Amino acid sequence: MGRLERHATITDVAALAGVSVGTASKALNGRGSLREETRRRVREAARQLNFEANAGARNLHSGRTYTVGMITTDTIGRFSIPVLMGAEDALGAGEMSIFLCDGRGDPIREQYYVKTLLSRRVDGIIVTGRRTEARAPIGVGLPVPVVYAFISSADPDDCSVVPDEAGGARKAIDHLLAIGRGRIAHITGPDHHNSARVRAAATTRRLAEEGLSLVAPPLFGGWSEAWGGQAAGILLGSGTEFDAVFCGSDQIARGVGDALRAAGRRIPDDVALVGFDNWDVMIEGAKPPLTSVDMNLQGLGRSAAERLLAAINGSPSPGVHALPCHLVVRESTTVPLRSPQASPPGPAG
Amino acid sequence: MGRLERHATITDVAALAGVSVGTASKALNGRGSLREETRRRVREAARQLNFEANAGARNLHSGRTYTVGMITTDTIGRFSIPVLMGAEDALGAGEMSIFLCDGRGDPIREQYYVKTLLSRRVDGIIVTGRRTEARAPIGVGLPVPVVYAFISSADPDDCSVVPDEAGGARKAIDHLLAIGRGRIAHITGPDHHNSARVRAAATTRRLAEEGLSLVAPPLFGGWSEAWGGQAAGILLGSGTEFDAVFCGSDQIARGVGDALRAAGRRIPDDVALVGFDNWDVMIEGAKPPLTSVDMNLQGLGRSAAERLLAAINGSPSPGVHALPCHLVVRESTTVPLRSPQASPPGPAG
DNA sequence: GAAACCTAGGAAAACGATTGCCGTCACGTT
DNA sequence: AACGTGACGGCAATCGTTTTCCTAGGTTTC
């Protein structure tokens, strides 16, 4: 790793340029009134020494660190990443850096991180997590603003940015109805999981609005492919007829799809399939590619960061803010134009 | 988000406790010689004001920030996360915080991050990325130590911690040979990808050591399930006989497995299947669960962080350090004890 | 009872950068 | 020649903390 040079200070720069530190500072920050020649000399000295102003020292004055903390409630993973990236986008533009803290689902660890972040004088904190469920606030009367993203705070005065999962479920059902499927089943995650309950309830309600109902009560289980396959088996075994399955996750949908195909049902001809999450890995692996609800996690992260910045600048936006989901339609709900496999008769070209 | 309290300073604490700031500092840090009663009084005042020492101000003296930067070369994702978590483990013990910077594969952005991190006076930098390929150093003569994790630096004097992919491939082949499979095919990612080439070369070499060779030249393509399926088709169509397929990724393996099963080959009875990455999502979704090579990314992150800490403390470890991979054996290479599906005859219990 | 010695805690100088204020110099004006 | 006026830069305070040095007492010791 080569020779480690020492960090140059503004004193070094000033000395090299033959001016006082105050003048050097002004020269580098475009303040005060200096001859252009002086500025040039200082800038050249700074360049030569690879000078980078010590942010810590600078922050001592401004009272701001241009730094935010991001705490994940549980483990950082598939859902936190896009949120993180969105937040980074929004914050990067404001030249802010992010401290990442992985709570690992341990409240003690989490509290420790909060203390650390506060001692580092972050300008604000974003809290996120794998579950959309409301959670206890990370602290009360904290000296910096906090925004919850994806997950929400149990305190309604906190600012939370969440996906409109119910709306997403409604869009899925709307789509299925629009393509003429009325005998819909719903297979989803564990019933102690907020997302599963919310999506199932919205599904049932939306169908009720049309005077319809699910062909069977929602099947609660897990979020895995295995559960999808198992649930599909239950459905097939019950003898219930159905022409569409709306699944609580793409993984479930994939498991369902595999099981249905194994049982001789064609997708989408016999059964239309809709997933949730729009997770590329599952979407692309599924046969055929899966129609799915996208929660726009990156947009969510961006929005959360923007609200945090606003709060830092004195304009907080308390309350729960729901962002719309959108449906990405693929071949699991629409007959492909030209199908490479066996497909129902139709004009071939 | 409630009332925002101002950050208390040590001056506030000192005033409340009725001592000077110097004394307050000593009391809180266990320095100097003070009466126990005085210490108690100061601690109580600090507690009452929710005092957290301003890390920036403190760092001004110590010259250290107890902070490291983590830069991802490309996008933060499936490979960076475990590395990040491992690093967090190792650093968290040292009370260090992590600045996360997502380079998004843009060198300009990356250089900007390096500057930012330096101005924030991080004690060190960890560079990681999705590809194991050697990359240009993020800088020369930087004032802080740098460790590359997963990805490696093109400068051999830099410290890089990488998985021993070749060793992993050898272990996979060892295992296949041990279970009596000698007609092995290899399907992997694009040949411009370092990992694909390294693994393929190691595979070929290991077989050569036994006087064997692949049943066909390695099939280079992509990392996806789709490619796996396609490649399996090629293999089947060629008429080549094979009793095992070693795949460059779990996704490929899954695609291969699905295609083989669709073609009537039983796994592992007819064809044993080994993946690479040991990615839970793919492993569990595959039927049967996939034997796979695990690169121990978390251990890699931990090791990288430990080496960084050592370097910060004056004991750098230049060079490329390869960490062993290990093979996780599952049912795609071992006949299950009791099989729920059709299985070759054998004592049923 | 005085010299020597602790001990507790205060005062002030750092750390690195910013910024308001003020002095100085070179002009131009009357 | 005396004065006013910009322009240019230096000085010093400031941010919050740590740390060194120092002093004012009280305690020991002979």
C-alpha cells in the first residue's frame, strides 16, 4: 500500500503559500477579498500537498456534519438495499455521507448504534427494516430528525415512508379481473406478518367491491417457494376451480407456478399468476416470466431521504406517507404473441 | 418526531455539575485524580442532559476517527452484503463505524468518494466489488491504509483478501469423483469474467491430475438460470453422456437441474449437480436441494476488516490473501436416505 | 510548628478550520 | 502635505474536547 503520507493541514498549505491560515482558508473557500494571484498560489500549494480540509474540524463551526445514519432494524438484505440506494441517491446530491448500521434485530445493538450516531453528530437518521410492520420508535426527543422507511414507527408523530401494499394488491386484482379471471386464489406469507395480512385483506376487499370473493380463504404459510408448491398442492387437492393465483411474494409465485405446471396446468392459459416484490431473480427464473407488484423501494428510499433533508432544514413532515406500488405485467398473465412451447391455437405470426 | 433537544456540550455538563470543563472531561473519561463524589456528580449531570461527547471534536486530538469507509466498485448487492456484514462484525468490536459508498461502477463517482472519505479522515478504507477480478488501485500514496475484499488490487503491494475459487472448484470435483462420477460437464458464466475462467481452469486441471477430462469443453455463457437451461439443452442435444454437472453458479445449476428433470434425468441418480455460491434462495428452491461451493464471504469481510485494523495499527499485510472455500453437500449429489419421490430400489427404512 | 508532600480540581493550550474585525499600505484628492 | 479610501491579509476568537501544567489547600513528618 505504498508510503503513507500524513494528512496535510491548512497550516501546511498556508506555510507553503506564504500566507496566514486565515488567508489560506479564504482563498480555498472563495471568501474574503484576496488578489487572484494569492488565491492561485494557495490553491497550488493545496494541490501540491493533496490537502483535503478536515471535515470534523469544519463541522465544529457549522454545527452540521453532512452525515446521516442508516439503521436497519433486522438484517440488511434484499429489501434494505434498494432503500439504501435510493437514499444514497438523494443524499449524495446533498453531499452527505451515510453511516450504515446493521441492527441484526437486536434492540440493544440498535440502541448502541443510536448513541454512536448521536455522538458522531449525524444530521439525521433513517430507520429501515425487512418488515413493513410498525415498530417502537428508536428514541424519543432525539436531538436529530428521524425518518422511517419501509418499516413505520408506532408513534404517529414520527415520519414514516411506506409502500402502499394494499393499493398494490388492488392493482393486481384489477389486472386479473381485467383479463377476465374471476376465480382467484390467494397464497401468501405467515399470518403474523403484517404484509401478508394487509395484502390479503386488500385482496378480499377489492373482490368484495365487485361482488366476488376468493375461491378459498387466503392460504397463509411462509414466503418460500416450498410453501408455494405446498399451497398449490392443497389448492389442487381441494378440487376448487380457479383461473388465477395472486401470491404474496415472487418466491411463492414461483413455487406455485412450478407445482401447477407439474400438475398439467398451463400458465397463463389455465391459470394466471401474479407475484409480489418484482424481484428480478425470481421473475426471470420463472416460466413464463412473472407479472408482479413492484413496491418501488428505491423511490421509497429516495423519498425518505428527501423528507429527512427537509426535516434537517426545519420542515419536518410527520405522519405516515404511503407511496404507490405499480404492477409490472409479464407473460404469466398475458398470452405471449408467439409462444415457443405448446400454446392454444391462434394465428402464428 | 417530538421536540428536538439541542445537543448538550461538556460545558453544559460542567456547569450543571459545578466544575470546570477539564474536570468534567476527566470525570467522564476516568482520567486525572478526582473525588468519587465529584465523578458521580458529573456523571449524573451528563446523564441528565443526555450528553454524548462530540466525536468530531474528540477526534481533533486523537487524530483517529474510529471510522472506516467501504467502497463498492460496482453496485452493492448479493456479494457485497455478506462482506459488509463480516466487516461490520470485526469493526464493531473495535467500536468503529462504517461509511458506505456505492461506486455504481463509475470511476469518477468512486474518486469523489475517496476524496470525501479522506476529508472525513477515515482511519482506513475497504474496497469491495461484485467481481473477483483485479482492479486498478483506488489511489496511490493515500494517507490511510486500504484493503481490497473479494475483488483484488492490481498492485501486488496492496492488501487483498479473496476467495480461493480454484480451490473451491477442486473441492467440488473431488466430491464428484468421490461419489463415483467421472463423466463431468462444466457450465459456467461468461468467459470474459474472471471467476468463470478461474473456476473452469481449476476444474480442468483437477481432472487432468486424475487422468480425466471434461466430457465437453466448458460451456461459457451467463450466470442466469436461463443460460443453465439452454446449456443443459446443448449438452443433451450433443448426445454426450455425463453423470455430473458442475456449474459456475447456483442460478445456472438450478436452470440446469430444471432442464434435466424436464428431459427425464433424475438428480442425483442419473446426474449429480453442484453449484457455486451457496446462495440460500437458489439452494432451497432447487429440487432437490443443491450441493454448492461456499466462498465464506462473511469470513472474508471479517478477515479484510481485521487486516485493515492491523494496518491502521501499523502492521500492514501486503499481498493477496486467499481464503479457502468449502463445499456444502446436499441432496443433489447424495441419494437421500428416504426419498418421497420415485427413487432407485433400496432398503426403505 | 515548619518543611515536604499529596490531592483535587482549575486554567489554558492544544487539535484544524472558519470568520469577523482591524491594521496597513498604496493610491488619489484637495 | 494632510487626509480619505479601497484593497489586501493578518490576528484572534470560536467550535467542543482532551490533556498538561499548576496552584491552593490539607496532611504528614520530624
